[in-house]
Amino acid sequence: IHDPEGIFSTIPAISTGLLGILTGNFLKNDPSDGTAKTKKMAILGVIFIAIALVWNLDFPINKNLWSSSFVMLVGGISLVLLSIFYYIIDVKGYQKWAFFFRIIGMNSILIYLSGMIIDWEYATDGMFHWLGQLIGDPFNAVALAICYTGIKWTFLYVLYKKNIFLRV
């Protein structure tokens, strides 16, 4: 794959992954209780967002170039969102509503890699083309996207029920 920006976008992209690794290590190893972890992540996320917005004045937030200011912005937003969901699901224990996402998360790498073997778009179009025609523009794309997600989720649900998980 040719990357016209070369190393200039590779290092920030690696930094994005490292932010995720560091956050995971923090959640596993920090001895604080869940509420304290939530506060730390949320505060750090807001700080990252503020740094990105100030940095944007000199070095624009640019997803295509994967600029370092972009890394700070998405890292900050991700930390804030993670802190919210961590608090709701893990600290407060409201887990039932997240079952849909749990199914996806339990085999996320498998569903990502399955796209190399299974043509999910072809399967969706084959099964639900009639629905797209029935609904018509502009909502047919939304309906087919929901069906696409539903087919993949159903596949993951079957694997979940059979305790089949891809571990890396």
C-alpha cells in the first residue's frame, strides 16, 4: 500500500494505538476504584481535547494526514466516551442495554477479518434488495446498512451462543 505522507502520518497513527494500549493498561493496573478511574479518564480526555483545539490554531486537525492534533482530539473524545460508558456499565452495573454491543465486542477481530472471506454486502443485497426498492431513496441506504449490521450481528450471535471466540 502506498502512503503518500509516509512517516509523517505513520507515527501519529501508531500513537493512536499506543493511547489505546496505555488506557487499557491503566484500567487493568490502576488500584483506584471505578469512580476514580472514571474521573481520571474524563479529565485527561478533556485536557487532550483542549490541547488539540489550541494546537489546531498552528497545526490543523486533519484526519487525512492523521495529524498529531487529530490524534489528540480523537484520543480525548475517545477517553471521554470511554469514561462515560465505563462508569455506566462497569461502575454502576447497567449492563443489559449493552448486550448488542457485547456480542460485537466479543468477536470484533473475527468480524473484521471475515470481510476478507465473506462478501457481507453481497449477502445483504441478495437478502434485502427488495426492501431497499420498497423504501426507495433516500432511506434505502439506511435500511440496507441496518440489514447489513443485522446480518453480521446475527452471525456473531450464533458464535456467541456456541462459545466460539477468536482470541489474539
